[in-house]
Amino acid sequence: MAEHEHVRVAVIGSGFGGLGAAVRLRREGITDFVVLERAGGVGGTWRDNSYPGCACDVPSHLYSFSFAPNPDWPRTFSGQEHIRAYLERVADDFDLRPHLRFDSEVKLMTWDEDELRWHIETASGSLTADVVVSATGPLSDPKIPAIPGLDSFPGRVFHSARWDHDYDLRGKRVAMVGTGASAIQIVPSIQPEVDRLTVFQRTPPWVMPRMDRAIGTAERKLHQALPFTARLRRGLLWGIRELQVQAFTKRPDELGLVERLAKRNMARAIKDPALRAKLTPDYRIGCKRILLSSAYYPALAQPNVDVVASGVTEIRGSTVVAADGTETEVDAIVFGTGFHVTDMPIAERVIGVGGVTLAEAWKGGMEALRGGSAAGFPNWLSVIGPNTGLGNSSMILMIESQLNYLADYMRQLDTLGGRTALDARPAAVGRWNRRVQERMKRTVWNTGGCTSWYLDAGGRNTTVWPGTTTEFRQATRRVDLTEYEVLRKPATKPAAVPSEATA
Ligand SMILES: Cc1cc2nc3c(=O)[nH]c(=O)nc-3n(C[C@H](O)[C@H](O)[C@H](O)COP(=O)(O)OP(=O)(O)OC[C@H]3O[C@@H](n4cnc5c(N)ncnc54)[C@H](O)[C@@H]3O)c2cc1C
């Protein structure tokens, strides 16, 4: 990295969010930007999660960029390697390579109140930027619980998102800790080859059948020859999910029917009533993410699998001890225990106005105007920020909405001219957040009787969007300047835009 390098925009992360931002900036005619990535390649989630069986839970024709359709998806639900390859292609097709800076983990970002720019320190050097787009991903920093004795476990330990491909699981006794989205894909993939698999389950998930199938050559050719057929397919996939949202956000009681289908999915494979009782959730379906698998329950029913319906409390030598007193000797422990979602490490590294870190600003819970701007952090936009997650549809829809917002943000800065920055007004952030939290009260995520990673340490849901993707698209179409204070260099009074009181 050149000394004293300055760019208009620094994008952090090269997953769907970061690459999407890069494409969008180029489309807006902005080429003075870099994409800072801590790893050695693009892909984010789909680079880091290479565990056996890793695949998407949203059909590929919806889980892809609208501006980069792929008529060649090989399956209805693509596997990790195909999604990763897709993102590599996006980087090539949109000529993003010259902007990519790998091995450039962002260590610190500090807002310069005099110069109205961000000072960014990375593993490969430092630079300044007018605008930061933080696309570091809500599920990119793996979380392993602090279990007494784990440090002295003599076998192999790894997290699902950092799979140890050098370790051969064949013939081993393996503990799978956790039963979330990753675990239910790992379990059926490794069950046939391990000696014994013990699944430690704190809370059973609801699991629906996965309607996955290969997409045949004729179908692919049709999409290639007549691109509108692929758009139609995407539209249908989107529309169905858009209709389902009402049940999650307004009428959780309607989800009872879905629970019956999930129970039937379990009953088909699990004949042992005791095991079935262990695996039956006691909360409303949808409260935690609904998982899709037609292979999970059949794998659990195999003779080399045990389910311990209890969390892990201690590791004693090579023995895993559960809260119910069960002791299991194992050779390897695989953690499918999720990510730092509401305590994102990046928040410790962002220092805004007055030297306040984002982590400090968010200590009462994450909040950002329209999911993107935090008060006191001018010209800093987050992609997949607070309350932008979805329970049942494609995150790419939300990312693209935030990219629309980014594009208008850049236009607004251009129109205002000079060295300008936008700082979200605390009142606007508060108003947005109150509306989100008010709507959240009725949702299945808050009323369904579970605790989940959607909730923060204070029990507040700061992760999920309590509406349709259409509503979010509308809310992020344009930047409303009355929601921001306009800062100018040299520092003067705020520029003459209507204040909130008069807007
Ligand atoms: C196993 C798994 C399955 C999933 N399945 C689905 C699904 O079915 N449907 C769905 O909608 N979503 C799914 N998701 C959610 C998924 O994370 C999002 O859909 C999307 O991929 C997020 O893209 P992103 O670019 O925001 O973040 P990521 O893909 O996580 O990318 C973030 C990037 O930022 C980089 N980074 C982080 N910190 C720094 C730093 N300090 N400096 C530099 N670089 C940094 C990371 O290395 C990474 O490359 C899944 C997630 C996981 C983990």
C-alpha cells in the first residue's frame, strides 16, 4: 500500500456485501476505491465455511445478485464451492481485481474531525478514505464458548467455519457441539465415516425437508436462451417468501401448520420415541432460524450416533462432560456454535466523533439508521448492519437495498460538494430504531419462546428486519438529508438543509 494513500471509498470485506458495494461504486462512476480483505481471496462466508455439506438454505436463483444472474446454477440449493466460484466470477466479470487488497485486515479506523476523513490502519499499511463501507459480515467471526478444560483437550478442536481439512475424521470419535444451521449440514456428511458421533444439543432446532435437486441441462439452456425465464423463477422464489413473512412478523400463530410438517419430517426418520422427544422443540417454529435438511434426522437415527440433549459444561482430559452428567470420550471436538453477531469484533476497531468506539456507542444494543449509519460515525456505512437480517429469504436482497442507499449517499455527497460528511442525527437513529423495535414486539423472534443469536445480551433483537424485503427496499431507496447533519471542511455551521424540526 502506498504511503499516505487516500481513496474516496474504502470497502471492508469481500463477501457478497463488499463485492456488491464495489460493483455499485463502479456503476456510479466511482473508481477511486479499495476493497480491504483480511483473507487471501474473495468470498466471505462462502470462502470461510468449507465444512462437509456446506450449502445455502435459499435457492440459488434468489441467492445471487440481480445484476449478475447465473443461468448455470447446478442445483436448486447450491453448495459452498459453487457460490464461492460465482463470487470469484463476479470479481472478474466486473473488473474488481484491481481494487482488491488481500491480507489487509483492518485493525483500526479513526474519524478525523478536522479533515473529515477516516484514518485506516490495516495489516498491509495505512490509508485515509472519505467514506467507509463496512461489509465485514454478521457471521464472519466464529464463536467458541469458554468451556473449562478445553485448552488441555489432547485431541483436535475446530470450529465449523475454520474446518481442519488436514484432519481425517475417518474412524474417529467425534463430538459435534451445537445443532444450528452448520451442524445439521455437518452431521449427515460425516456420520457415515466416523466411528462414533455424539451430538451435544442445548436446544433442538425445527427442521423442514430440503427440496434440493439438480437443475438439468434443458432447464439451464432455457435460462441461457431466454433470460426472462430465470428472472421469472427468481421473482416466484422471492414472491413466495415475501408472502410468508407476514406469519413471522405479525401472525406467529399461523406457523402451527408448518410445525406439523416439521414434526412429520422428524417422525419419518426417528422411530425411537425417546429420541423423538429429545429432538422435539418446545418453542414456536421460526423463533430460531428454520433449518432445512432431509438428511439430518436419518443420520441421527444411525447406530453410531448419540444425541446428548444438554450443553457441554466441561472438558476433562479427552472426556466431554455435559450438564446432565453424561461423559463422552472423544478424539475430536467440532464446534458449530455460531458467530459473534451482536458483539462484532469490528465495532471495537471503529473510533468515531469524540474518540468513542462503535462498541461503546452500541453497548446498550446495536442500532443504525436504515441499517447503515450510526450516529457519531460520519461517512461510515454498514452493509448488513443492525436489524437487516432475514429469517426466511435471501440476504442478497437486503444487501442490494443497502447498495442503493450507498449509491444515493455518494450522489448526495457529490451534490453537496467540497469536503463534506454526513453524520446520522441521534434523533433520526432513535426514531428508526423505536419503529423497528415496536414492530419487533409481535414477531415470532420475540414472542416464540426461545433464545437465539438474533437477541443480544440484553435480550433485544438487534439483528432481524421485522418486515418484508419490499419495505426495506423502499426505506433505503434514497438518503433523506434531514436525517443527517452535514459536516463541512473547514468546520463551519451545519449546511443549510432543513432541520428535523422543520422537515
Ligand atoms: C454457513 C452459512 C450459511 C449461510 N446461509 C445463508 C443462506 O442460506 N441464506 C442467506 O441469506 N444467508 C446465509 N448466510 C448468511 C451470509 O453470511 C450472508 O448471506 C452473506 O454471505 C453475508 O455477506 P457479507 O459480505 O455481508 O459477509 P461475509 O460473507 O461474512 O464477508 C465478510 C468479509 O469481511 C472480511 N472481514 C471481516 N473483518 C475484517 C477486517 N477487520 N478487515 C478486513 N476484512 C474483514 C471477512 O474476511 C469476509 O471476507 C449464511 C452464513 C453462513 C456462515
